[in-house]
Amino acid sequence: MTYDYKCFFENKIKEIAKEDYIMDMGGAGAFQKGMLKYKSLFIGRKYQTLDRASEYNPNIVGDIQHLPIKNNKVNAIICNSVLEHLHSPHQAVNEIYRVLIKRGKFLGYTHFVYPYHARHNIYGDYYRFTEEALKYLFKRFEHIEIKKQGGIFRALMFFSPWQNKTRFIWEPMTYILDKLFKTERRTTTAGYYIYAIK
């Protein structure tokens, strides 16, 4: 089954992969967080990771809220499931804007309705974001697209026991239910994909 939110991400990751210098921020080691299947897109590109946790072996150990990168240096940034773990997400988005070149691209994901998921001594879990909040955070960008990751049924399933192990069963079912009942017209969703151009 083809999910529209996955199509959105895949189309945008192809746009990101066209750039010369891509930074995966908060992505732990190279091609983590579901990025391994896109590795071939980045052949011949400078793809680096940045994470504050050195145990993940990123290329650069650093805080996304205070990036150790000069202005206008990075062509594209990937930032999946990171903003909710930051004390100051507004500062992080300002830093992303600062280091991106003019017309630089950003692709990220963050949660809206999702269980608490801090990792002890590595990162906390501070925020959930509405669509309005994301538009506000990325207001300096010239272009922004936001795509919901499903509707009410998908969001609820993340709270079920063993949801990670049973995902192959419930994901297609919730996608069909969200489409059937048109729940994406409402505000409840598991999270949002964000694509922005500086």
C-alpha cells in the first residue's frame, strides 16, 4: 500500500539528495532513523551527521541549538524526530536557517499526538507541535509545506501495547480508516513532515 505521507517524504528526500552538502541533524550515525533505504540517493554527495550524543558516532558532535557551523554553508538539512527533544526548538530552527545557503532546503518530521519517548541521559522529550506552531517556527523561510502523518486512527495506534512489533498489521488498517472517515480534515494527527526552502 502507498501512503501519501510516505510519498511526500520520498519525493522531498529526492529533492534534498540533489544537493552537494547534506547534514542529517540529530540523526545519530549515518543513515539511521529509516534513512538506510535512501542511502543510494546520496552517492557522490557530502552527507554528514550531527548529534550531541557522541556514542552515536556522528560526523560532528554538536548541539543543533548552537551549531558549530559557519553561516550559509549547508545546502540541505534533514531533521527527523528531533524538534520535540529540544529545550529551545525556536533557537534550533534559527540556527538551521543561519547555516543553510540561500535557497537551501530543509526536510524534517516532528510529533503531534505521540507517547512520551525520552531516552535517559541522552535526550528528553519536551514538546509536541501543531501545524500553526510549525508555520510560526519556520516563518522566516521563503517556502514551507507541511504534511500530516495520518489522522486520528494512526495517532491512537501509537498508544497501543507492542505498537512497534505489530505495525505491519495496524499501519495499513489505520491508513484505510483515516481515509474512509476523512479524519485528516481534523486537527488530530500523529505528526507532521515539514519541507522548507530558505
